[in-house]
Amino acid sequence: MAKWLGMAEFAYNNKMHSSTKMLSFKANYGQNPRIEFEERKKGKYEGAEKFVEKMKEIQEEAKAVLGKVQEEMKKYADRK
């Protein structure tokens, strides 16, 4: 799913890392990214609203997949 690669990278970089105790974004840019897609006002642009909803869905799915991978990596590491 190449179309999710950017969102997966974003989700990974927006996660607290155990070694640095900070987000990769914070380490690289000195600030955390703004990731909220809050609705400021109802507009005429239905396409924009659909885009925001799709981005929310992709973020949630990427977080879920990264969580599962993290659990698998931990199980493997704990066996050694």
C-alpha cells in the first residue's frame, strides 16, 4: 500500500521513542507537528471535508498497524 507510506512515516515520526524520550519531529525540527484536523467552520468545500475524514482514517489505521508491529518486535526481542 504505497499510498499509505507517507502517513505511516508521519505516524512513526509522531510517536514517542523509548531511546530519545521524544518525538522524532521534536528532535529534528525543535517542535511537535500540528496533526489535528479540527473543523473550524462549515464551508462550501465538500472535497476538503472528505479529505480530512480520509486522513483521519488513514492515521488511525497506520497507528494500529505500527502498534501491532511494535508488539511483534517486542515479543521477538524478549525471546533473545
